[in-house]
Amino acid sequence: MDLKIVASEDKPPKTSTLKRNNERPRQILNAAIELFCELGFEAARLEDIADRAGVSKATIYLYFESKEDLFFALIRENVVPMVDETISQMESFEGPASDFLRFKAHTLGHTLAYTNQGAILKLVVAESRRFPEIADYFRTEVPERGIENLAKLIQRGIDDGEFRPCDAKTAAALFMFPLLMNGIWMNSLGPDTVIDPGLLIEMHCENFIRGLTL
């Protein structure tokens, strides 16, 4: 599907992002997500992460203050930019709201099912009760922002007569939750599951849009 998305002006990088020309912290983050998913956050040691990344433990402390700081960085560097991109796309999108929902269901659904973003989502859910500060950061930066802005798109569809009247924020959450759960499922049970994630995404998207256009 070709979507008409108007490119926004270049913006300066956020100070919280890692320097793009420095691959060392990214090696550490990649090793961290692998070990957090394999062993669990509590069991994964900084020594193990350093070994997996091919660096010394002291090198980790050049970039991250603690293991918890690594967890925050995984969200900040891998998941928050995904939300930023989606918001930018929605703000510049020209066309029926249903077209954007189809586009985002497939791109976001695939990302959550097959990439580290879905693995990080699973990790946050698993560790949220033990690390409420991380859970609060994730909630405010990811689902709250994502649902709030998706609700604006759905409300636009309502105002244009494309969708029937409904609570746009609840509809946005209803659109997102199956995609999030599919990502958790795939990162928990792996590709040999009882469902085809691609078909699930397709059916969910079409049923959701059909429900809004009745």
C-alpha cells in the first residue's frame, strides 16, 4: 500500500540518544537484550553482558551507570524512536484513516513479532512489578503517547464521516492491544506457535476497521 506521508523538517537529535558514530554502546545494548531475554533481568550479570559484547565490565560503566540504566536505555534507544516515528507519520499522513491503520497494523505488528522491540516489550511486562520506575517510564513514553496520538487519527476519521462515533481513545487501545499481545506471544513461545502471526494481524486489522465503519 502506498501512503502519502509528507516528510517533516529535519530535527536535531535528542540529547538522550546515543552518538550514532559510536557502536560500542550499541554492542552492549544488543548483548544486554539477548541476555535479559535468555536469563531474565535479575539473573543476567554485567559480567555476562560484557563478555557477550566483547568488552570489559569497566567499559560498560563508561556508558551506563547500572544494569537498570541499561534497561532504561533499551527502551529509550529501541522503542521510543518507534513511537516517535509513528506519531510523525500520523501527523503528516494524508488520506483515509483506515489506510493508515492498515499500514501501521502490518508494520508495527511485524516489528513487535520479529524484532528486539517485541522482546523489550515482553521484558518490561515480565519485570514491571519489580521495577516500577522502569514500568512508569515505559508507560508514559510508549503506550500513553502512542494511544493518545492514535486516538487523534481515529477521531479525525470520525469527524470526516469515515468511522462511526465512538470513544476514540478506547478504540485506539483496542487496535493496539492485540498487536502488543502478538509481540509478547511470539517472543515468549517463538515462531513455532499455534497461530500464524501475519494472518492474525491481517484479520485483526480488517475486523477492527469493519467494526468502526458499521
